[in-house]
Amino acid sequence: MNFKHLHYFWVAAKAGGVVKAGEQLHTTPQTLSAQIKLLEDRLGRHLFRKAGRKLELTDDGRVALRYADEIFALGGELEAALRERRGTRHQVLEFRVGVEDAVAKSVAYRLLEPALSLAEPVKLICTEGQFPDLMAQLALHRMDLVISDEPLTSRFSVKAFNHKLGSSAMTFFAAPALAAKLQGPFPQCLDGAPMLVPGGSSTVRPQFEAWVAHHRLHPRVVGEFDDGALMKAFGRHGDGVFLSPSVVEDETANQYAVQIIGRSDEMVEDFYAISVERRITHPGVAAITQVARDALFSAKK
């Protein structure tokens, strides 16, 4: 069997078609289709069938995908094991991490910084992106770890494991000039106030909407942001009240020169490290999970 053909099939199955797979592999859909056809001829089975304009796996395709998952997972473990052996010879250990857009940059820094404090030299390669894109890269073993505020679920055909790092309540912030205009105690002071909120893909957004409804508040939403850093930049200039994890509230207040308006433990943001390892062996992942659980999230604010 030509494992290059198998790899093309695997990527296409994960991506949901040859067009997206071609973008990931930097090749044309025509080339991918031809290579997958050679694999089908070799196996004597059809692995995909057309469903409208899309491709879906046949029963044989699903069987092939399960085996491909195991084959490439073993390849990733082999690569990780050899990287660790290189580290024992004082060579630089590459640590490839994906950070979901919704994760606050200050939280991401606090989580990742321990990896640079290892005894062995480490080169941190950090990528930011949307959750589905990061999962695709993890499935291809182009990343060692993904940090996210949501766990990996069965809706993604990725063989990986969730390692919960901790949870944080939420703190509300406002620029001093805006804070001076808010009237009444928290949270009533938010009624009618301009508000900057996380985008619809954020796990905090539905909690926020339920929270304001429960407290019968009607803030005036002036902006929605998938990028938390951009939301805070607008908040710094007084365009609206915004919320951020309480575990880094001191850093947020100092960095953006804003004031704390109030806190709520009715809204909680969870943080996960997602890796292809069920049992954590990568030294970078081990450092992150240990510091997160023992220090960053050990004391709730």
C-alpha cells in the first residue's frame, strides 16, 4: 500500500472534502482525487461517495478511516518519542502549540510560560486560530497541544484527549471615564451601559446572555468580538464595559488601564489542554498542566 495515498485519503476525510484538504496539503483537488482513486483501486473498495456537491464516507471508507487514525497516531507518537530523545542530548525541543482565538492572551501566556522554564532548551512554536482548524492540525500531528476554552467532542473525528486545566469566574472592566458614568451598585450599573461582548463562538457568550436575563439587565451591546485582545483594546478607550477571566484580572487591569467593575462566579470559563496523548509524556505539556492546576487555577477569585 502507498501510505502517501492513505495520508491523502485521511486528510480529505478529516477536512470533509478534497477542496479543503487540498488547501491544507498545498495541492490541487484534482491531484488529491487522483491519488485517492489509486488507493481505492489498490483496496478494491470505494471510500467516498458523492452527496450533492459534497463527499461522504462509505461504510468501507469509515473502516479505512479508523485504521488510518491508528496508523498516523502511532506515527505521531514515534515522532514525539524521538523528539524527547533529542532533548536528552541537549538539542532544542520543538513544542508546537495551537491557541484558540477565544482564549484570553494573558491566560494563554500564563499557561504557556512554564514550557520555557524546562531544564532542556525549548523552541515554542505558537499558532492562533479557530477551534476546527486547530483540531485539523492536531489530527495531522502538526501540533503537540491545543489550548482551548472548550473540550474536544465526538463531533470532530480526531483521536485526541482532553486534559482539563481549570476554571475561572469572570470579571467586568471599564475605562475610568466610563466607570465614573455608571450608576448604582454592580450588576445593576450595567443596565443600559455600553457593552463589549465575546463573539457567538465563545463559550462565555451564552452564559452572559443567560446572566443578564436572570438579573433583568439590558446592557447596550455596541460590539461583538471573536478576538479578545481587540475587544479589550476598544474597552481601554472607553467604548464599553467588557469581561475577562478573573484569574488574570490584575494583569488585565494594569495592561489596559481599566478598572474592575465587579465579578460574577455565575459565569465560568473552562480551559483545556488537548493532545494526542492519553497519558501526558511530553515535557512541555506536563509543565503546562502541572502549573495550571497547582498555581494558576488553584485559588478561585
